[in-house]
Amino acid sequence: MNAVRKRRLMIVLGLVALVAVTVTLMLFALRQNINLFYSPEQIVGQEAPTGRQIRAGGIVEKGSVDRNQDSLVVTFTVTDFKARVPVRFDGILPDLFREGQGIVVIGTLDASGTLDASQVLAKHDENYMPKEVADVLDKEGLSPEDYRAARAEGKLSYPEADRP
Amino acid sequence: MLIDVLPEYGVYALILALALSLLQAVVPLIGAWQRRPLWMAFAQPMAWGQCLFLSLAFVALALGFLFNDFSVDYVANNSNSALPWYYRLCAVWGSHEGSMLLWSLLLSLWGLLVSIFSRSLPRDMLARVLGILGIISSGFLLFILLTSNPFTRTLPAAPSEGADLNPLLQDPGLIVHPPMLYMGYVGFSVAFAFAMAALLGGRLDAAWTRWARPWTTVAWAFLSLGIALGSWWAYYELGWGGWWFWDPVENASLMPWLVGTALMHSLAATEKRGTFKSWTVLLAICTFSLSLLGTFLVRSGVLTSVHSFASDPSRGIFILALLGLTVGGALLVFALRAPQVKSPVSFGWLSRDAFLLFNNIILLVMAITVLLGTLYPLILSSLGLGSISVGPPYFNALFVPLATVLCLFMGLGPLSRWKRMPKGELIKRCALGALVALVVGIGAPLMVGERPWHVSVALGLVLALWVAMTSLRDVAASLGRHGLKGPARFSRSHYGMVLGHLGLAVSIVGITLVSNYHVERNVRLNVGQAVEVGGYRFKMTNLADVPGPNYQATRATLQVTRDGALIDLMHPEKRFYTARRQALTETALDAGLTRDLYVALGEELDNGDWALRVQVKPFVRWIWLGGVLMALGGGLAVWDKRYRRPIRRLGEKPS
């Protein structure tokens, strides 16, 4: 093997090693930082891990929102019409948070089964349904359109909060 | 009346533009292949005509918005007669169809500029470049006409009132952010076209890089400005006080920026030294592909965010097909042609070439990191493997070490010479900069702040100072040796480099300080109550209902004092937009070079209290100031005399 080839080989080996290390680190960082999504039914069924950040989503149950009188702590219940998960959040709810609205919560599950939320996401307009929530409802045989129609006709057991 | 049929004229203009762009795609390329001067000469007039007709279509749509023509679906969905006229005008690119029209218009504008400013290129090269641009343009115009026609009408029963523009977009930021960002995105198509033209022509020498360099730099400057504006807009408009969320849409604009930065530097090496020829072409292809991928991600509806408007799957598939054809075709040409290219020039491990190569690789790894974090959830969910999201910790964990290495080499690059740099001289040149960076970077947070010293603050400041000191070193040394005449000897493109690197240093200072030292409190307040945040006292003195043109607002007044002295009166608002029945937080800012005060109204609570988000954000403006400096640096580099001189001389030659 002549000198030029030897040097090229070293360069190629070095690059391969570098790429391998980088990809390993990336995948490791990725594993540490992905948040899995669980439906309320899965959470009540104890499928979700406690003490680790997860995402959960569903419809905010009518009449469940309760604000503490002298702090920003708020509790409410998220439902997929099969199971209910209590959520506790200390902070400011997004503009589009309303009872009857589909939301996504990022937080950790404590031992008592309450989801301690670090973020509450309610995006877009009042007809928007987060994708995960739509999927959860889909499993119940409800499409977001059905849900919206049922809500409009007042047939739903959890009707939407009064619109302003 | 002309105004009644304006949308039809718009569609007609779009069809004519498509016809011209198809001609522009086919005829000059065949002409260049068969060496027929007449066929090649088609390129320029077609580019001009295409730009003219797209401008007409754009004006037609804009007039539809100005005159509230709600029979046009797109106008009805995104405008309202109560909307102020300037937002009605910006609503043209406020949603999917119109922003694709803007994309195409800007693409044709770049084509027009190339046909004017690069007219002295060899004829076959110009024909190929404009031909490639014509192919891209045809693809996008087909996309608009087949799936997203902005002129579709609802007749005869047109709605009497529009659904209004998304309130989040009713903001001065919207006026400038998308056109800037698109100028950047689309501008990389010019670099791509030059690279492809060089490959097709089999002339992959250093010449094409000299022609492509200014175009790439301009596109990069626009993209930098667009990203900075987007970050600024998110900061004050979303009401959370964050300036970067690692949202897929932000990532979509960051990826082409990272690879575009690598391309800009690699072009410099290829032009000056003839090194990295194939690598540069590959980067040009990657940059434009990532611009297209960004468009796909944002427009296809696979992501949910403020930006994703299209939820029609046929659109997503069309863009994906366009992306696949472009990338596949380009890589195929590359694979067929590139192996013939040799870069016979060698260089040592300590040289500007080597440092540029290292940083190219690091920038690419950063882009791959972002790509992985953005696409991983999409791939998993499309394979039915569950729904996940990748959080900001992933990106931060990888970006901080990568950026650290990047900054180290970024300092060494400008100090070293091409080809080979003796170790002793390199150390001598960077010793002062390194010493100052270490001492000030570690010492400053100890001396000034009331806050505890933190290793990440020291790291950020050391890196920023290192980059700043090393980029200024040559000018400073020359000032010492030759007096005031010294700095005049450097070219404008050298100062462009200095300004660009300084811009990044300024951004790093901002990012470091605001991430580590910001103070944030969520409180409940009523009139007469006060809260202390970060040494400032915020007292709510008034709450009032204020009517707006198309909304109702509640406005709070906060008196801000520090040590008893009045700083500012702040007026955060909560707006309720009547047409969309949507609430919106209007933040109040007291902006300053060393700190921002940030107040946002949350929601009204049971007893009349309001939830408030109160934040003190030190040095947050520096992040965007750095972006502006980088863009100015790009502009200065293009202003360099050497880009104008040879072209003028070539132009005088009889051809």
C-alpha cells in the first residue's frame, strides 16, 4: 500500500468513525427526549409510565375546570369518553383553551394518577382538533366531523362551553 | 367592468406564465445541447415574459383583496371588509394559495435578475441556467393551477362578508417575514441552477462558482433576515416570550440556512483554490432540496402549526413528487457527471481549506440533526408506530456541542492561509484573541451580573468573543502596521465576512444571556396590585375595554418602576376578533438593547383578576441584531467591486 492510499484509508476510516459516533449520540439524545402520546384510556389503564414526561390529549370535560382562588393553579379533567384523567396546571392557559375543546397536555404522571402539566396546548381555531385527539376519538367511532355535528346539535354528553 | 373579471384575467395570466416557463425550460436547454444560438436566445425573453405575467396575476389577486371581491374563495377565506387595507394587501400571502403564488413570482423575479445581471455569461451557460429555472417554475405553476388556484370563485351566490385573516397574522411582522424568507428559499434555486448548468455543460471548473457566488450570498442574506424576522415575530406575537421553539416549521427554514452557509463557504474555497468541486455541487443540490423539503413540510399539512394551511392530501403528494423529481434528477445528473471531475489541488491539515471543510461537515451534521428530529415523528406516525414528539432538549443537547466546535474552527479559518499554515504562526496569530476571549468571557459574568456565575454563560461569551476577535484580527493588525490606510486595503467582501462573523457572535451573546438569565413569572393581578420581577416592579393601574377595527380588546395599564423611578407605562391587550371569534394576546414590550420587559395578558379569572405573564429578558434583541448584521455582511460581500468588473468587461466584448 503506497503512502497516498494509506492516507486516504486513514481519512475514510476517520470519517466513518466520526459519523458513527455522531449518529450514536443523535439517536441517544433522541431516545432521551421523545415524548410518547397516551390517550386517557391508556393512562387510566396504567399503560403510561409515571415520573417521565409524556403527552396526553382529549376533550376538556364540561364543568371540570377549577381555578384556585389565589394562585394560577388550575385543575380540569381530560376525557376520551371512555376514561377521565385529572390534570393539574400552574400557569396561564392558552387563548383557545375552553371546556369542550380538544387539547394536548405535556406533563408527568404522579403516583395518584394526576397528570402534572408543564404545558397545555390548544392551537388554531375552535373547530380544530389536535391530530392525536382526533385519532383517539376515531377509535371510539367518532370522527371530528361527527363530534362537531353532535356538538352543534347538542346531542353530545359533553357539550361545548357557551360561546361568547 | 374590468374589476368583475379580474380573477379570470389572473388565471389567464397564470396560464400564459406557465406556457412561457415551459418554453423557457425546453427550448434553451435543447438549444444548448444542439448548439443552436437562436434556440438558446429564447431563454431571456421567456424569463422576462414569465415575470411580467406572474406580476399581473399577483396584482389581480391583490386588487381582489383591496376591493373585497368575496366571490373569490381565497379572498373570502382570508379577508374581511373591516380589515385595514394594509393587512388586506398582506393577506395575499396570508395562506396557502397566495403564498405559492408569491413563491412563483419571486422565482420568476430571480430569473429576471439573472437574465439581466448575468447576461454576459457564456451563451450556453445562461441558456442552461435559465432553462433549469424554467423547469422549477413550470413545476410550481402546474402545482398552483392544478391544485391551488387562488382565483377559484364561488358564483353566483358569493358570500357578502369574508372570514377574516387569522388574527395571529394581522401584524407588521407578516408584511415582511414571508417575502424575505421566500426570497431566501427561492434564491437558492439560482445556485442550484448554476450547479446543474455546470454539470450539464461538463464545465465544472471554478468559473461557475465565481458566477454563482454572489447569487448564493444574496439568497443567504435574505434567508438570514427572514429567519430573524420570524423569530422576532414569534417572540412578540405568540405571547409566550420564547424566540425559538424548534417547531418543525422553524426547523424547515433552519435546515437550508445551515447547508446554505456551508455552500457559501465551500463556493469560496472552490473559486479561490479549485478544491471541493464535487462537494460544492452536492451542497448546492442539498440546499435547494432542503428549501423544497421545507416548502413540502410547511404546505402539505403533515405538520400542524400556524403555517400549515393545506390539508388537501393531493397537494402534499404533488409537492412530494416535485421534490422527488428535482432531487432524484439532480442527483442522477450529479452521479453521471461528477466522477469526471478531479480536484487536483492538495492542502495541509492546518490551512484555511481544511478548516472550511471541517466547518462544512459540522454544518451538515447540524442540518442532519435537525432533519432527524423533524422527520422522525412523521416517519413513526406514518408507519403506524405511535405518536411521539421530539422536544427542544434533543436539539439543545446536540446543538450546543456542535456550535462550540463550529465556533472554534470559525475563529481559526480567517486567521490561516490557503493551502498550508505553519503551526507556530497560527498560534502566534490567535494567541491574543484566545487570551482576551478566555479572560473576558470567564471574568465578565463574575464582575457585572448580580446573578451567579454559570459555566454555560462563560462558554457562550468565550466563543462569541473568540469569533469576534479572530474575525477582526487582520483588520486590526493592518491598522497597527499601516495606520489608518491599513483597513482601506481590504476588499468589501473581506468586510462582509467580518460583519457576518460578528453578527453570529452578537447572536450567540444574545442567546447565551437570555437563555440563562431571563426571569419569568406568571401571576394574578387586579387593579392596584403589584408584582416584583427581576428588580422591576409592575403595578396594574387600569383595565379598560377598547374597541378596534375588527376586534374588541381589554387593555391593561401597568406602571413599571425600578427603585422608585418610573421606567415605562405598558399596555398589554387581550383581543377578541369578531369575524373568527378568536381570542388573541397582544403583548406589551419595553424594548432595550440590554433588556426587554415583556408583559402578556393571560385570561380573566373568576373575581376579576387577570393572569399575567411578566418576563425580564436580558439581551434578547442581540439575537435578531446579529441576524441583521449577518444579512448586511452578505450584502456588503456582494457589493464587492470584483463581481461587477469582469462582467462589465465581458459585456463590452463583441460576441
